[in-house]
Amino acid sequence: MSFADTMRIWSNINCGLASATTYLAQRQNGVPAGYAAVDLMGNLANGVARNEVAYQMQQYGNPVGNHINMYAGYGNPVSNTIGTLGLMSACSPWMFFNSYSYCYPPMPMLGGGFYSGIGMGFNPMIGMGGCCHHGFWC
């Protein structure tokens, strides 16, 4: 079994346990069973979907998805929002245009760029402020 498979299994177990804990806490606080069950299904669906995205990223050698899921956690609206937005940012095609150079792994520009860091921005590491983005003036 590969590392990506192992991470997916453990992350799905973590998702299930966290979602079940939230369900039980809601029931103890008097939330009707139907509402708590819908919330449980939403938490599970969000966590499993996030784990699949992280699994696909890990298969291609990018562990960022697993790191985001470990940071965000599972089973509540805050975790779901942080995890989903984090994965959407990590999987964004704009991320490739914001990297410092085509020679390095893609990462968002530290200082932004045009359109608040979305799209091609200036590379602050080049003295004249020139662009060096995936073939632009490299």
C-alpha cells in the first residue's frame, strides 16, 4: 500500500470520527435528529471530497493537500470552510502563474502581484522588476 493510500484511509477515518463527534454533541445539545443527520452527511461528504483531492495531489507527489486537511480538521463548518478554501487555493491554476520562476515549484507570490496575487505579477527577486513566469522573459 502506498503512502497516498494510507493517508487517504486514515484521513477518512479521522473525518468519520470527527463528524460523529459533532453529531453526538449536537444531539446532546437538543438539535433535532433530522437536522443533526443532515449536518453529519454534509460534514462527511465535505471531508471525503477533500480527502480525494488530497489523495490525487499526493499521487502526483504534492503533499500540500494532506497538510491542509491535517491543519483544518473535519466535522464542523469552520473546518469545512478552511479545508475547502485551502484546497481550492492549492489546486488553482492561477497558482502556477504566481510562482517566482518556472524553475521552482509553484507557490503563491509573497507580496502579491496583479489582481491581488491572481495572475502574472512582478518578480521582486529580479532587480529591474522584470517578469520571470513560466517562460515570460526567462
